[in-house]
Amino acid sequence: MGNNEIKKTIVLKGIGVSPGIASGNVYLYNCQDIQTPYYKLDTNTLATKEVKRFKKALKDSVQELSDIKEKTKNKEGIEPLFLDIHIMILKDRMFIRETVDNIQERRINAEWALKLTVSKYRDIFKKMEDEYLKERISDVEYVSERVLRNLSQKTCESVADIDEEVIIIARDLSPADTVQINAEKVLGFATDSGGKTSHTAIVARSMEIPAVVGLEKITGEVQSDDKIIVDGTTGLVIINPDPDILKRYEDKKKHYQLMEEDLIKNAGLPAITQDNHEIDISANIEFIEEIPSAVCHGTDRIGLYRTEFIYVNKEQLPTEEEHFANYRRVVSDPEIKWATIRTFDLGGDKFVSDPKLAAEMNPAMGLRAIRFCLQEVELFKVQLRAILRASAYGNTKILFPMISGVAEIREVKKILSEVKQGLVAEGFSVGDNTEIGIMIEVPSAVMMADRLAEEVDFFSIGTNDLIQYAMAIDRVNERVTYLYDPLHPAILRLLKHVVDAGHKAGITVAMCGEMAGDPAYSMILLGLGLDELSMTPLAIPRVKRIIRRSTLKESMELLDTVMTFSTVGEVETYVRNYMVEKFPEDFPIIEQ
């Protein structure tokens, strides 16, 4: 059919990880998988040589990442913190020892020994419940792939060399690849694999490059120079769009850019409804480097600072000083009014760098979060000391995860009091008005909310876990994820019960789960009477605008209506239609 062949339009749905629309020509980034050879080593001498070869590949990989870090350190909006994480993995004693032991004891080549190590790590990470931590296995895989390349002495093309306006399509992009992208040239990217909380996704968002991941088969559907549209807002990718679709998306892109400019311009305005009801909007962050983005997107409060990163992939458990340095930087930031620091939501399975702790692999409902802290009290005290010391430098709130009853929070308060007295006795300053709160994410905590409210200064509802525990579903099991729905009538009743119990006791009730950052739910959450919504920084301007265009009265009426429905389908349909009709520019219908 020659050059006149009309290529079929293909629409794929993936995970939109960085909002915005990009259209252009495909650049197929083809970094071939390294084949992992397997062979036995006949003598100890060969095994010793193989260990040296492995260690040289490690050293070369560390050097490469250090070079990338140096080249990108002054890149606007980018703090390549993950490069430090990747270097830490390469230097991790457990990671090295496991591979060296495989070489020496099994008498096998370095490539295969490394493959076995990664496989063991994969089993450890698979058991983790937290999505962010689960996806840290990708970091182990990225660095291992780099080591394998150095072992095989095969190079890979660099995305830094792309100097034409294109959209990258790849099997996967490592964060080290992504951070080297020239955002002036690369308009967007789409990949077969990846997830929302991967470091690649985080980098794409900070660089404001539209991106869709988890498409599974896109590399097999495109050729270089195909026309393509990447919609990072809806997660749609359209290959070979016809002229009508292309025109519609060009219009959408212009509309989106104008909206974003308007949103950012007004992001600093308070979230006050038209009938004068104000709700606090704060940011969820994992890294200190995300604070500028939170401020730019319209908040001066941190509603959830996750501290798990401080522990994961470390050679040793973090010291009190390491904790303190992180927390002090957050609470003392001049742009931040106050910060809520959540104590670590980890179990023994998360401490992959500590063999003693990693030996016990616990499921989601096992020994994790506060349960783990109350068993490993000395480890818990290290973090509490650091948070209390940091509280002298700025307004600090402490949030305890996975509290299931009154006895637990009383035990926590007792330990906190002991730690505080110890610090004062040692001459340390601590904050005067440090509030303490608990995550409401376990059904038993919902039922005991009235009693728990008497023990703390605030609640923060973690909808991600609460929904899955209440509905008895595993969010990672694709066969039951359809049941994971924030608008289920049972979930709405649970949320209302918590808010009412908190307010009756005179404490504030926040929400820090993903539900808080979805503008489709903003009026429902307003109607529930929540005092604070904490979300990813990117969601803040849009949620604020919805709130400013709503009234508390209308939101309460909407909630009253949907509370009369019996099925999630009825609630969803009603709420979606209501929001589309009221805010058409914020809820465009996804075109297939």
C-alpha cells in the first residue's frame, strides 16, 4: 500500500502519572533488555575473579549515577534525590553480600548471582502493603539493570541526546533516564510498565512533562515517527489519531494550558465557599524537596509528611540525628505554617537493610505501623525524640498510623511523655503546643471514634486503607479492585460517623487519603463537614477552585441526597452527573 497507507487509530488506557496533553511524533526508545547468561565456575580462583568483576561493575555504576547527578544538579525544579537512593542500593551491604554469597557458594557467574538477589528482593517488596514502598522494587531493578550493562559492557542510548521535538515511547524509563530528558525537546512519554508512585512518575510531575505509564503493550503498537497523543490527565494514549481527533486534542491542550495558568495564578486564594465556609487545604509529601511544589500549588501547610523513606534501602537504621535533620527542615521552612509528621508506617518486612528485622515477613494486617512501634519501642523512641526536638523549630503535629483502639493510643502517649521528659532533662528544647493525632484507617477505630477523640487533638482519615479494610478487598488483586470505591454507601456512612464523633468531642477531622485530592469528591467531602483535606500538591489548585465555586449548603444537600441511595452505582452516577453539570470545564467527558 506504500506511503498512502492510512494507519489505524489505536486508543490505549494506562495510568496518567503527570497531567497535561502532548502530541507529536513517536521516538521509540529501544534500550534492549540485557540477556542474563548462566554458567558455572569450576574453581575458587574463578569465583574470586567473578566477585572482583561484580564489584568493578558496581563501582562503574555508582560513577555513572554520580555523573548524572552532577550534570542535573542545577536543573530547574529537579532535586534528583532518588539518585542518592540508587547509589545507596549499590552500596548496600545486604545487596552486595547476597550477590557475593551467590557467586561463591553456588559457584555461578555474577549476572546470574545478581538476578537471584533481585528475585529475593522482589519477594520481600511484593509483601508490602503501601503502594509507594511496593514500587521501590523498581529502584532495585533499575540499578541492577545498570550493573548488568556494565558486566556485559553493553551501552544504551542516552535520552539526554534527543534533540528533536518528540514523544518518547519505551518499555520503561528509569528515573535516571527521566531526569536527563531535555524538557524543551521531549514533549511527553508513555511506557509499558510503571506505576503512579514510582520515582519516574515523581520526576515527570516535577518536570511537568505529560506522562502515561502501565500501558503494557504500547511498544509493540507503535513505530518511530508515528503520530501520537499522550493525555497524562486521563491516562489515554491515542496512536495515529485522525485529523478530527488531533484537532480536538489541540483545542483541549490549549484549554488545559489556559486552565493551568489560571489555576496556578489563583492557587494561593483560600478555599472558602460562596457562603463563607473555609476548609484547610494542605499537602502530602514524602520528600523535603516537594515543599516548593506544595507552596507553588497553593498551600503553606503539610498535612502528611510520610517518613518511611528515611528507613528504606539504608545500610543501617537511621540515627536520631538523621531523623532530626529531616524533620527540622520541614517544620522550620519559612514558607510552611505547620507540618504534620506521621510516624513510620512500616513492618519488619520493610527494613530490607536489616536482616534481623527483615526475617519476619508480615502481611498487611500483621505487625506493622503502630503495632510494630509498640514492639520495637527503642526504635520508635529514636523517631519520637527527633520529632519532639524538631518541634522547637516550628509548628509540629504528630500523627500515629493504624491505631485500632484506645489502649494503643494511651500506650503511645505514655511513651511520648517519657521521651519528652527525657529530652527536657537532657536540656533539649521541645515545642510547647505539639498536637497529636491518629490515622483513622481501621474499622475498629471508626467504631471507637467517640472514645478515641477524647484522647487526641485531631483525626486524619486514611481512606486508602480504610476502604480496603472495610470492604475486605486487596487493592493489589486486580480481580477485586472494582470493589474499591470511595463512594460506596458504607464508606460514606463510616466517614460521616468519624466526622460527627470528632466534632462532638471538639477536635478537628482531616482526610489525607487519595479521596481528598480527587476534585470529583470535593463537594461530598465539604458536605461531610471535614475541616482539612490533605493531598498531592498537583491536586490543590483544582480542589480549591471547586470549593470556591461551591456552597456548604448545596454540598450538604448533595450528601443528604446520595445518603438515601443503596448502591455504589447509584451514588457514583448521581455525583458524576452532578459535578459534570455544575463544573463542565473541570470534568471533561473522556473521549474514546
